[in-house]
Amino acid sequence: MATNMGKIDRGLRLVIAAALLFVAFGTAMLGSGILFWIALVVAGVFTLTAFVGNCPLYRIVGLKTCQDC
């Protein structure tokens, strides 16, 4: 699987995932409803794609944020 995400993109995804997890678990802002679960799923997808370095949506759109791929 080819990498299509740069280091900055991957780092931002991890920061956003951490923020979503904090909002979901650390505050009562989302409660336990559908927004809680959406935040968890998005955080999981962002974390997985950041570690793998490949975003399927980028592949569909034809976007690459890495300079050396």
C-alpha cells in the first residue's frame, strides 16, 4: 500500500483524533448519544490512517500530501 499522506497531515490527524477522544471521554459535551459514537469512529479512522500513512479518500480524489511519493 503506497503512502499518500505527508508528515504534517499525519500529525494533524493524530492531534484531531486526540482532541475528539478528549471531547468524547473527558467532557460531558457529547453525552452518550450518536455524536459520541461518531467522534469515536472518526478518531479511530484518523488514527489508523495516520499510522498507516494512506488515506483511501485521498486515493479516490487523487490527492497526495507527501512530497516524496
